[in-house]
Amino acid sequence: VNQNQKSQRQRLATANTLIARGTMAVPIIRTLLLVLAISQNLLICHSKLSGTAVSSTGGSSVGDGADQKALVTCTTTKGPIVMMLHRSWSPLGYDRAAELFERKYYDGSHFFRVIPQFLVQFGLSYTTDTELKKFADNEIEDDPKREDLMPFREGMMSFAGSGPNSRTSQLFIAFDGAGGLGKSPWETPFGYVLQGMDIVKQFYSGYGEGPQQPRIRGGSSYIEQNFPLLDKFDSCTVRRVDPEIIVEDESIPSFALNNGITVPLVGLGSASGVEYPHVKSAIEKGYRYVDTAQSHSWGYREEDVGKAVYDAKRRYEDWKDDSANEHIYVQTKIHPQDLGYLSTKAAIQLSLERMQVSSLDSMLLHKPNCWEGICTKNPEGTWKDSWLALEEAYDAGLVRSIGMCDITHQLLDEMLGMRIGPTTIQNWFDPFHQDKRFRQYVKQHNERHPDRRVLYQAYSTLGTQWRMKGYDKNPVLNDPTLQFIAKGNEMSVPQVVIQWAARRGVMVLPASKNFSHQFSNLNSFSNRLSEEEMQAVDNLDGKVPPPKVRQLDPNEVQLEFVHRAAGRPMNVYWVSDSNEEVHVGEMKELGEVLQLISYHGHNFIFKEGGGDGRNSKKLNHHVVNKALGASQNHEIEDRSDEF
């Protein structure tokens, strides 16, 4: 439509030009061109209302619907389920299934074959409509096999065909053990269960292969008399979604802080070794909010963030003196071992110096308290003592907003009772851990006190916390529902999660050193998720699958070594009990991180890269101490003068 409005303006401009030139046929040309312009305007108005596509030559055409989707909502004897069908996956299969659902073919029919860990099959209707029966029994051709689709997995839907071109009306929903399906063209999936897979898993399976399909076709009495516990559909409704008539909103949602500054709800996190080149790249890609912290041991490099913003001339000072159109909002956090009035005042000065600024956009307390394993010293005071120092810094213009991480209802009430309340709070939040009660509490506070509203930020939105809780794989990135939604919208799982969180009012701060991932994360809104898809993510809360974990050794430690020896590559060796040096990795560039699993008492040495390896210059050594925590981050500097 927008393209044709542009064409219409061009035609009107042409008409005006011809009229202005005084062409001999002015009256005729004027009349013809104005009629053409008016007719195109009417066609465009019609297309807006009807959803008809308008061709670039002015003629109307209806798209082939290749990207069409259908939301099928069904009530069953166990509860409601929602299925999303995609025409782009299997055009002929989609057309058949969507029409059968629309024509109520499956209403009242049973899930006659329920095999645990394999599939649920249905599609033998009791309809008395002979025309509909004939349509349903008519076999359709196979769709081309889609090698680009993900492997067949739980929740996927396909036809229960028996060979080439055998698809009719019978469908199945796959369970987790159906990975061997989907290899034949007649099993090409056309959709998936968007909501209610937990309902599907409750369907009665005690009859196994008992029900005989030919006898089911004779009417419902056979099932009701012999297999009365089988579950069935009650009724289904279908809503077709045509992307051609959806108005997309690609803008990132934002939040107006209580200090008058509006910030985007997607920013860059900078834990896990994000450094200068990564922050520089993010700024160039359009990021306007960067979250960092003072703790080097947790993978933050506050000074690198400051230098990248300084070099980009996007500091608050640059914006305020009109030398920049907009500034990068930078947030940092004080380590819990620096809780206390004097320690916090010193920490504020440290951040100002590291980031080369005269004032900070946002300063948070990283934790409300300290405990063994995260602190190497006892803090001098409490978070309330630190808050007094933050309030004084706010009064002096050294910080423009303050807050804290890992907040509870009680803590928020105490913070709101301080002379200067919080602008920002940051909690763990992801699809399986949505912090709903506390977020609702924050929302209600913001509605009652808009002048003291609080921004809810999330950390570990993409599921990294679960790895720290013993999960072998990240359950967020590997969740079937999120993967289905991502595949159906030509998005990645992180994009789905980022869009969902931001549209629910949560600020997300995914950290990334991968330049393409940075771009992808920031551009998570080009394809808008449907409200049903949003609700499907909402429904994941508290449903994290049980972990598939290996038995952990009590002496095991997850290590991160960070290269800090300027100007030279570094080889890493584990030294065995027999003093054999075993090469375990290499760090070529400053700031590069080597991750590995080791054990208490293991000894590592670090040598200059190049040359003959083991005979190279020794730069540093490290002995693993489990008392420092199960996950550790160590910066390896050049200490060759000690050897």
C-alpha cells in the first residue's frame, strides 16, 4: 500500500507537470490523469479495508498466501489447546487441515490412538455431511520435503499417511520420542501445538492400539461402548492470519524513567568478557543503553564500556553540550563487598574515573548483601548505608538514577521509603522464571505513583541462569514452543524472547560478543508475534523441564581465564601429577576468554605463544581453589618477572 501511495503521488506530480507546461491536449490529459489518480486512490482505500494486494502497475491481485498462518483453538475433554498451522511449511497439507478444522470435521471426534512417548492420532470424524466426508477421504499429493525445517520433535503436527500421496484427514501430534518421523514427504509437518501440550500429554492412553479404524468410521457408538475413556475434541475455531494485511511495528518499546529520560527496553549487557570492540560494535549498530558493573571477577570491563562511549562521543556530557544528537545511557553496579557508606562513595569515584565521565547515568547496588563465595572481604556496612551515599551522589549530580539488583517485595517497600527512591531494579527473569507476582507489584506501584515509577530490568533473560543451576543445556534456547514460534516467524529463539519480554514491559540486556548476534538481538521486532504466541510464552512460567545433568564432582570448578598479557598470545597447559604439561587451550588476543572445567588443586601454567610451545617463556601460573566458588573468573597477566 505504501509503495502504491508513492506511485500515486508520482502520477499526480506528472499530471501537474503536464498541466503546467500547457500541452495542447491539456483538458483531455487533465481529465484522464485525474480519473486515473482518483481510481487508484479508491483502489488503495479498498485494499486497506479488504486486504487485497495492489500491484506496482496499478492492478489488484491476491497473493498466493504462501506465508499464511492459521490459529486453531480447540476445546477437548481435558482442556483447551491452541495449534498454529503454517502454509509455508506444507502448502497442500496446510490447506487440507485448515479447511477440515474450519468445516468442523474434527468436532466431536476422538483421539483414538495415544501412544506415550510417540504420538497422538486423530481424524476419523462422525460427520453425517456426505460431501464433507468425500472431501476428507480424497487423497492429496505430497508436499516437497522441507530439509530446512527443524528435526521432528514434540508438539509438531503432520498427516498420518501410509505412503506417497496418501494424505487424507488423519493427523497426529508428536511426542518427544517421535524423532524418527518426518523423514517421508507425506509426513512433512504443517504446524505445531502452540499452547496446551501439557493437556495433550494427559489424553488417555490405556487402550494402546485397541480401537479399530474401520469400525470407528461406522459411528461414535463403537468408541463410546468399548473405549469410553478416550478423550475427544469438543469444538474448534479457526482464525486465519495473513501477513500481507498486518501492519508491522518495528520500533523497540521504551520506558520513561522518573528522571525524565526515556530509554529503549533493549540494551547491551556486558558480562562474560564483553570488551571495547564489542561495545563499539553495539553502539555502531544502534544500541543506546549499556549495562556494566565494577566486578572484573564476574566478567565485566567497566573501563572498556566507558572508553567505547567516550570514543563515540556519546557521553551525557556530549549530548548536553549539543555535540551529540543522543547519548548512550550507561548503567554500572557496585560490588556487594563495597556495601557501606564510605565504600560506596569510593566506588562511585572509581566508576567516574574508569568511564571518563563527570556523572553517571545509573548506579545500582549489585546485590543487597554479601555472602561467602562472591566476596573476598567483609563489607563495612549494609545496603542502607550505601543508599545514603547514592542519595548524596544524586543530590550532587554525580548520578542521575539509582537502584538495586535482586529485589523482593519487602526490599522494594524499604527502598521506596528512602528519601530518594529507586529508578531501576534488576531481577532474574526468563520464560521459565517470569517473576510475575513481583512484576505485578511494580506495575501497580507505577500506576499509583507515576512520578515515582520504577523500571523493571531483567538479567539472564535468555536462560543463562539455568546453566548455573546444574542444567547441561540451556532450557530456554532448547524449548520446543520457543523454537516453533521462532521457526514460524523466521526469527531466532533469542529474538522471540526479547520481543516477548519487551512487549510485556521488561527491559532486557542480552550480552553478546558476536557482532551478528548483537544486530539480531536489537532487531527483534521486524516480525510481530501474535497475541496467542505471546500467551504461549507466558504459559511457560514455572514449567522448566527437569534437568538432564551429569553427577557433579564436589571438587569440580568451572573456570574462565581472561587474557590480560598485552601484546602477546598465550598457551595454557595443565600440569599433571607427574609434571607433564598438557596443552588445553590458547588465548591469542587481549581479553579473549578460555572456559574449561577443572578440579580443586589442579595446576595450570601460561606460556608465551609461538615458538616451540612448552619451552616458551612462562608468563603466569594458577592453582585451582574450590573455596573461591564453583564458577570462577581469573585474569591472567604477564608476571614473567617472578619466574
